[in-house]
Amino acid sequence: MTVRTRYAPSPTGVPHVGNIRTALFSYLLARRLGGQFILRLEDTDRARLVPDSIPKISESLQWLGLDYDEGPDIGGPYGPYTQSERLDQYQAAARRLIEQGDAYDCWCSSERLDAVRAEHQRLKQPPQYDRRCREDAGQAQAKREAEAEGRSPVVRFKTPREGTVTLEDPIHGSTPFDVATIDDFVMLKSDGFPTYHLAYIVDDDAMKITHVIRGDEWIPSAPRHLLIYGALGIEPPVLAHAPRILGPDGAKLSKRHGATSVFEYRDEGYLPEALFNFLGLIGWSLDDKTEIISKAEFIEHFSLERIVRNPAIFNAEKLQWMNGVYIREVIPEPDLVTMFVDRLEADFPPEIPRPIDRQLVAHVVPLIKERVKLLSEVPAYCDFFFTDNLSWSKEELLGKAYAGRPADAKAALGAVATSAVDVTWTHDDIEAALRSLADKLGAKAGDLFSLVRVAVTGKRVTPPLFESMEILGRERCLERLSQAASLVS
Ligand code: GLU
């Protein structure tokens, strides 16, 4: 048997990280077991459809590295992979269930259904359809009314009045449900579109899906699904319900807790590799302690059995830490150079000339990768390597140490320039020269270094000064020292 898993989002908005996490688990299971991972669009809720979100779904999967083997944009042997293009299949399944006595047309008006619901509420009973159309007489009357008003029927499942169905879930174990509490639920709406319950079952069967990993909010619907599987004579796939993701306050993860879309994380400067790692550990663990796990290791070790049952917390600080680890230690330097170049190309102001010098970035990366956690911090941290237009003010240059002493600052900058003329241009020698100069001037080394730092970089917080000066080169440093000297005087 070939393992086939799927990610089946409803295109109702920008993909949410919680939702993508189930995609990630489905992807990992398929790759672990040498199977296929499929993308299917569940666009049957026409009222909530956001057409713009469709391309964003594939884009977010691709960005995260969740390549799929079949899908709406790439096709495959079991297409179409968009539910609105498969209506005939759901309608055929519903007809079959009607013919075999497991479903029926319900012609009741929405006003009547509202009244029934209100009555159930008044009697403090669970709000259920009263099954009028389940009986021939009631159905005939409702049909006459509906036809007079030009309304079409829905198809409801004829839920048995007693019995038990049992959900066997590799994560949650075995859960029996009493079917007597289950409504005669709608499978096909009056516009001919199916509800989720019918649609996904028909599709998973047609697409030979072997394992469904979905959020645990679907557990309460699972007994209905088991009834449909039974009536259609379909052997259910493995149904695994992954724990929901909560914010640190214990509420369902939402905008309130910060970014929720994959694109927001991308734009804030998270690496797809780090987000992959982070999401893979929300509700799953390798051994309860290992935090940094590569995609290859996830694929090698992933198993449904290690998915936990309890809700999992989304810890944004941990994600930021993890992103820093990926930048510092995990991503090979040539790849990091490419990421930095892309970021600088995109984020530098237009005054900074393009294309960005890749060679220069390669020199800068080792200096700054230790110090940034997000790619979005990179441009402001290293712009002075890429432009000679520094915008310091006199106050910034003087700083605390030289405040009110512009003449001393000017003399110090001049002395630095003089000693820079014939020092060997390596960071060690530059540092040694400036230390002995500080001695000579009777200045604190730290004060002198700050002055030089602002003079050559335009800012107070920078990558290591002497390494930066080495990369900038003697000429550019001398030019900046002289400009700074004339600014303070
Ligand atoms: N369309 C459903 C959703 O987005 C899919 C659930 C499932 O994976 O079956 O929640």
C-alpha cells in the first residue's frame, strides 16, 4: 500500500500557521513512508471563499519547503483537485445514499428550521432537525410548500436512531460515540454544493488517501463521518487528530498573539527552515529535548505515535531564538549570503546602488550572523558597508565622551587618520594602533573607539569595529574620518 496524505485547506483567507502545521505533519508522514502528499482545495463554502487566498496557499507551502506531488496547479492522476470542480461526484454519492435509504431530501424552509431550533432551545433540548422530511408524509407536504415557493431541497443523512460508532485514532486512541445524539445532518446543500462531511470523504476515497491528519476540532464531527463511511461502504483512512495550537495565554492562537500567517513570518525575517523546525515541534517531539532538527531528520523520525494529545503552545520567543540559531549555526554560509543579498536588495532604500555586491556581503556575513535573530534586522545593521552617505549629526559623533569637547574630538580623529595611514590593514593591527594611540592621547580606549565607530559607520551599535574597518578598507575609512573631523569642528 502506498501511503497518501493530503493537505485540504479551505481558501477562506491567508494560510494560518496552525493550519500549515497539519500540512507539515501530513507532509512528513508521506515523506517518511515513501508516499505521496497531495494538495486539495476545499472551496465548497462559497460564502467564505476568498479567491486571492488560493495562490497564497501554494506559495506558503513552497516557501516552507512542503512540496506536494499532486495538486490543483500541477495536476495528477486523481484530479481535479479543487472541490468546486467535482460537484458531480458528491451529488452521485448523495443520490446513492438516498437510493439505498441512508439519506433523504429535506425540503424544509430556513424559517421552519429556525422555529424548530428555537423550540428546542426553549425546551432546553439539543438543537436538532426534527426529521419531518424523514417520513414520507411530512416530506410530501414540505415538498409541496417548497415547490410552490421555488425552493430546492438539501440532502440529509438518515442517522440511525441508536447504536455506537467508534473512532480509532492513533493519537487519541479509541473513542466510542452514541449515535442517538447525532442530528440528521446536511450532506448536500440546496445549491448542489456538498458540506465538508460528504465532500472530504468522497474525495479522500477517490484520491486513495490513506492517512488524514487534521485538527482536533474535527473530533466531534468524526462520528458523522464514520456513519457516512459505513453507508458508502468505504474503509476509513487512518484519522489522526492533531492538538490545537494555543497562544501563551491559553486562548486559541489568533491575531491577538501576533503574526499568524506564514507570509508575516517571512516578511519579519524568519527563515523557512526555522519555521519548519518550530512548527514541527508544536505537538510532536523527537525525544522531548532535541530542539534543532533538520528537515531530513524530521523525515527520518516522524511518526504519528509521537504526536501529543494535549493542546500545544505557540511560543513566539522560542521561534525567534530558533531563527537566531539557524542564522548563526545551521544555514551554510553561502546560503546565508544569498538570503542576505535578497533581503538587502529588497529592503535597502533606493539611494543605495543595486545590484548589491555579493562579494562584500560574503565578507560581512561572518561579522553579523552572530548578532541578528531576524533577517529584517540585517539592512539597518550593515548599510554603512554599502553606502558612503552616512547621516551622522555632530551630537551623535561626539557622544557622551566628547560632548562639549569638539576640539579634542577633532584632534583625536585626525590622530586616528594619521596612524591609519601606515598601519597594516588587518583588524588586529588596527586595534593595536588605536589602543596605543588612546594611551598617547590620554583617552580611554572605549571613548576613542566609540568616536571612531560612529565616524566610520554612522551609528553606535555596529558589527565589531576593527573587523568592519578591515572590510571597509583604508581609503573609505580615511575619507569618513576626515568628513567626521570637519563635521565636529
Ligand atoms: N477544509 C478543512 C479545513 O480547512 C479540512 C480539514 C481536513 O483536513 O479534512 O479545516
